[in-house]
Amino acid sequence: MFSKKIIWGNLAGLIFLTGTSAVALAEMPVHSEQSSQFHHIEQPLGLKIGVAIAGLALIGLELWWFLVYIADE
């Protein structure tokens, strides 16, 4: 059905696409007086990296489940 080369190529493309999309984001200007009820909370870098790795691991697990594990049965 799918060759490993195509799967790895698509996965690499997805990682490249999601990794470079953060560069295009623009920062909102910081105003001295904000009328919003929400406050910016800075997250630790380790937490951000951990959540990103966990999300990618779950996506990889789903891909493995639907493409490899079920195909073996």
C-alpha cells in the first residue's frame, strides 16, 4: 500500500513544515495599558519542548497504529 520511503518522506516534510511555520508568526505590539482581562503568562522553555515532543510522539503513534500495526494483521 504505502512504501516506507513515502511515509518517511511525508513525515519529514510535515516536521519541516511545522518547524518553519513559527518563523512567519508576527509578535503583537506590547501596549503599556491593556484593557484585556487576560494576562500573558510566560511558559518555561522546557515545558514548551516537552509538550511539543509529547504531541509529536502521539502523532507518530497514531501513524504507526493506522499504517503499520493494522497492516500486519
